[in-house]
Amino acid sequence: MTSLLTPVRGWHRPLVVCTALMFGLVLVSGVGTLVDGRTLLGESVWVKPLKFGFAFGLYAGTLAWLLTKLTKGRRLGRWLGTVFAVAATVEVGAITAQAARGTFSHFNADQTDPVTLALVPLLTFGVMVIVIAQLVLAVVVLIQRTGGAALNRAIRSGLALATFGMVVPVFWMVTEIHSRTVTDANGHSVQMYQGHGIGDPDGHGMPLTNWSVTGGDFRVPHFFALHGIQVLLLITAVLAALAAERVWLRDEKVRARLVGSAALGYTGLVAVVTWQAWRGQSLIHPDTTTLLALVAVLLLTVGTTARVIVAAKRTTAEHATVKRTTAEHATARPAGIPEPARLAR
């Protein structure tokens, strides 16, 4: 897995800059949550910039590394990476500006605030630009091989999940309309045309994530799907490291099958939490049907993983037996004495 250790200086520079800016925002927002007592819908005004900074920083960093693996369409990939970096920076910048002003960013329909009127189009079209860039990048990656079988499978499955995760916000923006009036951190009434919750538009959120505990929330599948690629890449790296101690893991195909099993299970998880949110059910209050679906995904994942491991260990043991038998036959004959077949000649 030396490819995972490519020096950062060789990564896509605009995305690296974007990553640095995002993680810098995480630090600033973290301080803001401690020193600024203003709140929006029960949470610090700085929680949203913190979450977006972390999510985009992690994903932009992953893309910056991934683009170094392109062998086809490299110029298009780098151009799309730049588009993604600029769009993400503008998107999160608008979110941060609104947070600093103590008001809402997404879904804000206030027609009396000139700053909001200027920023909301950036937020709306910024999402579309990011999604389109992601879709094209996914296609570019699919047409080439970026490494070994295990790494290829992790990248392709992860990008497919991330693309789904980016489409989910667009879906709820155009299908779930919940017009209402809320109060911002400055005490002003603000008209909102949408909310994150399903069944309860704003909900009463969990700590930090603010995912609804009183209804469904499409931010749950958005989060899980978006960061699936990091999970799968981590699994790929761990399997490669374990291969140094476990002979049966040294076959690239075995590791690829295990990554595929993990991708299957993770995709199942994303499907279940998406279905759960769609039904207006909170992540932490699953009903029997949701629990049964999760158990089914778990059993399927464990079953496919166990099958791969058992088959790999059996094959390794058979190879070791053949090798040992061959070695024993070779040492059983005294040196210089030909085989019986050769004597017959």
C-alpha cells in the first residue's frame, strides 16, 4: 500500500488548499462554540460550520489523493477537482458567513435581508455544481484502474456511495417542502421553506450532529454515504498491513473480496438508514422492522466475509501441504541416486 503514502506535495493543490481551509474552519468553529453563546434551533451557531468544515475537509483531502491515481482523463479529473474545491469553499464560506451573522443559511427564504438574498443562490447552485462535479469524477474513475484489485474496489464502491450521499440533499430540497417561521439567534423571525427532518421539519437534535430524535432525518444517510469511501480505504489499508502476518491475506484477490464484502455491508447500512429516514423515523428510535433489516444486513456481511476467509485459509493450507509434500519427496532420495523411472530407461 505504498501508493497510500504519496507525498502530499504531489496531491491536487486546489483540493489540498481547500482541505487546509476546511480544517482551519473546524478549529475556529470549535472555539466559537465555546465562547459564543448564540444558538439556532437549540444548537450553537458555530456547529454547522464545524460539521461542514470537517466533512468537506475529509472528502476534499481524499479527492486530492485520489486524483494522483488517474491514468486516463487526468486533465479532466484535475479540472473537476478544481471546480469541486472552489464550489466547496464558496458553499462553506456562505454557511460560515450566515452563522457569524447569527442566522440560517440553507432553506432561508427571508426576502428582507439583502445578505441572505445574495448568499442563498450561492448555496443552492453550489450544491448542484458539487454534485455534478462528483458525478463526472466518478465516471472518470470507473474507466480506469487506479491500483490493485482491493484498492480499486474500495475507490469505486466508495465513490458510488459518496455520489449517492451528495444526491440525497438535492432530493429532499425538491421533494419535502415545509414552509414555516422560526427565530434566529438575533431574535428575528425568519421564513424557512424547508427543513432537515421528515415528520418533524426541525426536530430536537442529537448532540453535535443535531440529527432529529423526533422524526426522520436525511442528514443521516447523507453522512454515512458521503464518508463510506474513507471507511473502505481504511479497511483496505488495514488488510494490507495484516497481510504481513497472515499468509492467507497476501493474495490480492482475497483482500479485494473482503473489501467487496465490506462495501456490500456498508451499502446495506446506507440503504437501511435512508429507508428509515424516509419513513420519518429517528436513527436512535428504530422499530422492529428497521432492526430486522439491520440484522439481515449484518448476517449477510458476516456470512460473505466468513466464506471468503474460510476459502482463503483452505487454499493457503492446500498450497502449504503440496509444498511440504514436494519438499519431503525431494529430501527422501539420497543425493546422486536417480529416480526409478530414470533407471528403467
